[in-house]
Amino acid sequence: MDLFSSPPPLAPPTSEGNELPWLRLLRSERVGPQTFRKLIAEHQGDAEAALAALPEIARTAGIARWQPCPPGRAEAELAAGAKAGARPIFLDHPDYPPGLRMLDDAPVLLWACGDAGLAARPVLAIVGARNASSLGRRMARHLARGLGEAGQVIASGLARGIDAEAHDAALATGTIAVVAGGIDVVYPQENSALTARIADEGLLLSEMPPGTRPQPSHFPRRNRIVAGLAAAVVVVEAAAKSGSLGTARLAADYGRDVLVVPGHPFDGRAAGCNQLIRDGAGLVRGPDDVLATLSPRSMPVAPQPRAEPESPAARHDPDPSPAAQTATARHSDPAVCEADPAILRPRVLALLGPAPLAEDALLADIGTTPAALAALLTELELDGLIERHPGGLLTRAT
């Protein structure tokens, strides 16, 4: 809980070369973003003076035995960030993302790894379900690639499913990943290769100190950063109660456009998307629909490619639960899938939904042999879990 409220504008830039006192002030107990801004403004950017004033402020507020963040703790955080190849970007820094700067709840500090200049370009966010369907994954890649080629930087939260597909497809043109834990903590582990590529070719951002393991309370904080970075948020598959739906609502609160890919009414992964459309969000059929909604200030002069076309990052989902078997199937090891039906079966079910999917497309996604897939599909059909339709189309039984 902050000691103050209603922060005034931040004082002129003064953090450069003073990262340690600024970090000590930020990490002191009960000093949130609002208190930090007020203290910095009142002391003309002098964090040392603000630190000296804090004990008396705490006593006045009735807080006994209060102490500011010790220098050693702040020094250790700076050292850990440097070891991870990251640097601290405070709210007053020229590299701080302009989309975030004016938000009342903007993070005072972001740890950044990669090309911070990406955040100064037009940014769109693509978010969606972790247990995404095959069609949802394809749509995320289609949107990210098309919007990237149109000059947009794609931001997301580096979760499995839709987020990972969007990042992977946009690596060649620019992508920003906001992580819930520390900048040096890979989560989920299946995205380790993708995380490394984004750190090299894109931009990784984190509000949390290095070494922080992601906790449930960290994900809404991450989502507000994703929403704040972007001119618009595009949702591809989201359940009625999901983090993606929360990101969309935050975006609307920030005055950003909310755009949604509709889904089949029988697919729970589309319930949140259809709800957003019912409530007035824009409907998206492809990149052109997204671009048509953007204001001129959100449009780049020309596309800005960053690298050669991407090679998909290898992923493996260590979580054996069916809901978590949603790593992009084209990156699976066919031998592993064919040898272990316990792995192949939940992946097939996760990729199928009420919307028809061609068996050939499913085979390409899963990455196993035709014989292994055919045998499993027969088993699933006999179990009443899938349905076959004319033209080689498959759906999950409802």
C-alpha cells in the first residue's frame, strides 16, 4: 500500500547514473509507483533526499521500525540484471516505452533485454488462450506475420499457445515479450528457445527483480504492461474467465482498441472472444481488419523488417495434464509422439474443436506419422471423442 496517492508528474530526467538510489527508493517497503513519483517530484529528482525523508514519513503514518531498502539488496539486483544481460530502464529514461509512460499505474522500472527501440515503434498486442486450438494458432501466426510485414511490432506475454505463436511469427519484423517473473527466469520452460531468440532479436521486458519466480499475482501486472504498450489488443481465443479477457479490459480502460477473432459458440476457448464482440469489440477476420481500425499515428511509414524469416523455436511441454499439452505441435518430436500415445492423444484433443479441421492440417501440426495419427483417430472416434466429416474434416465431439 502506498504512503501517498494522486501522484504529480515525474520530475525531469535524473535517474541516469543514479540507478542505485532510485532502485533503493522503489524497492523500499510500502513505496509503490504513486509514492515513488510523488517523492521524486517533491525532492527534484534526488532519490537520496527522498530516502532520507522516508523514515519520518513512516513515523508520521504510524509505521514503527520502518527501514528503507538496504544498499546491498539494490546492488545485488543491479548485479543480477547485468549478469542476465539486461539493463534497468526507469520511467524518465528516453528508452522507456512511450505507450506506458502516461499511464497512472505504469511501472517505474522495467528490466530490458534486447532492442529497446522496438517499443518506440507502432505496437500491437496479440493475446489468447494457452490451450489454443490448431485454427487459433494458425490465426495468431497469420495475424502476427501480416501485421509485422505492415510495420507493426507485436507484443504479447510469452505464454504457451497464442502468445508463443504470435511472438514466433513476428520475430523477423519485431516482437516484444513481457514476462511475469524476472527477466532471467524462463517460464514456461517449453519456451526457452523462443525466449533466447527474443532476447537476441526482439525485446524482453519485466517489471520484477531478476530471479523472481512468477506467481499468480504477477500475471495481471504483466497483462497491464502488454495492454499499455500497444495501440490495440487483438484477442485470439479466450475463455470467459481468462487472463486474455483481463488484458482486453485493461486495454479498453487505457483507451486502446480491442479487436477480437470470433470463434465457434460451442468452443469454450471462444466464449470470452464472442462475449467481447457482443459488448462492442471490433471483429477481426485478418490483418487488414486490424490495420483499418488504427489511427494514423499508429501506422508506420513503411514496413521495417528486422531479420531473415524465422525458423520456429523448438518447444516441449513438460506438463502431462491434457489442458497443458498445447505446445505448438509442429515442433514436437515425431518419434516421441508415435511411441507414447499418452502424449499424442491429449495433443490431438487439444488442437481439435467444434470448428472442422482437415486431417492433413492436423497431421502437419502434430508432426507424427500418418499411420500413428490414423490409428489414434480411429480410437478417439470409437471412444466418441471426435467426429469425422466429409472431405477429411475432423471436429471434437460436443
